[in-house]
Amino acid sequence: MLVRTTHSINTHYIQKQMKKLIGIFSLGLLSIVQPVMAQTDAKAKAILDAATKKVNSLKSLKANFSLNLSSANGKTKQSKSGTFYMKGSKYRISISGQEIISDNKTVWTYIKESNEVQINNYNPNEQTISPTKLITNFYDKEYKYKYIGTKKSGTKNCDAIELTPITAGKQFSKVEILVDKATSTIAGGSITEKNGNHYTYTISNFAGNAPVDDKLFSFDPKAYKGVEVVDLR
């Protein structure tokens, strides 16, 4: 096991891009667990309240997800898929050769290709990808929402909710969330950034109260032979 306190430019770039994708996923999966306060649509509010109640009643959850990016100029297309686990305020996101793990005190980012793990202190004010941040009051008074009809996500019949930011300082210009009519869980949707980049996402195999071992929410370097540890705390 190697330890150092700086990291390569290449690793930093990869981590930045993956964190952005994971942030998009977290937004899509969990943005509705705390209803925004700027309600403008009674039907949308009822759907969001039902989904909120469903997620907040769970002790743990596991879901598979896929993300697809189309850049504003149409030249870049990316697809990623992975698995998400959450138990209380702890989470683990596995996506395309990376693991992002948090026990609510420490955040580990493991990059399989370089066999490197970066360690940071958990700071809820800085955790842009933190499900905990999204579950609390991250969206209070920041977004308007409205019901825009029914749509399909795979074979699922869904209610579609559109969120738009109240202020101009948000990264996203529009977020669409598809809520499965049968289960009141999120099935997918889309996100549009102000720069024109467009993401679509789907969520499958959503398992509430799934058996999730607490060991998933910590990183044991002994289990990764020769891992390089970048301690940024």
C-alpha cells in the first residue's frame, strides 16, 4: 500500500468527470425525497409527497441505474451504468470502474484503472454528490415544479414532473422526473444543463429495505493489493 498527498492530473480529470455523472444520478434518484417549498402544482405535489413518503420509510435501498449524456454540440456521447446503495446517511455508488463510498465521516473515491483511492473528510456543505444533502433541505425554496403528463420508462407507466430553478445560479435549467405510477418510485427522467448538455437516466431493480451490509460503507485498503492511497484530509 502506497500513500501520497497529491494526485495525477489524469486521475483528477477522471474523478471530476465521474463525480459530475454521479451527481446527475443522485439528483435524478433523490431530488424528490425532500419536497421543494415553491409548490405551483397540486397534482405534482401529491405525486412528490407519495414518492417522498415511500423513500423516507425505507431503512435501506439498492438500485441499478444508467446514464446517457449528449453534449450541446452533439459531438460527445457517453453512457455509464452502475449500482447505488444507501443506508441512513451512508452511501456507496459503483459506476464504470469507480467506487464512491461514504460513512458520513469520510469519503473514499476508488479508481480501479489506476488502483488508487482518494480520501477526504465528509463535509455536507461540499458534498455535491451526497444523497444526504439531497435528502435534507437542499431543494427547499429553490425549484418550481409542475405535472406535465404521463410517459413511459421502459415498460413502466409514469407520471412526469418538471422542475425548474427559481434563481439563476443553478447548474441545471430543467429537471424531469418520472415516477412509476404502480410503486411511487423514481423510474427515470432527464436533466438539462444551462450549457446545453442533456442527460437521460433510468433506474431499475429498485429494492427497498434490501439487505445491505454496513461493510459496504467503508474502504479497506488491505482488500486492494498495492492500492495507492491519496489522503487529502
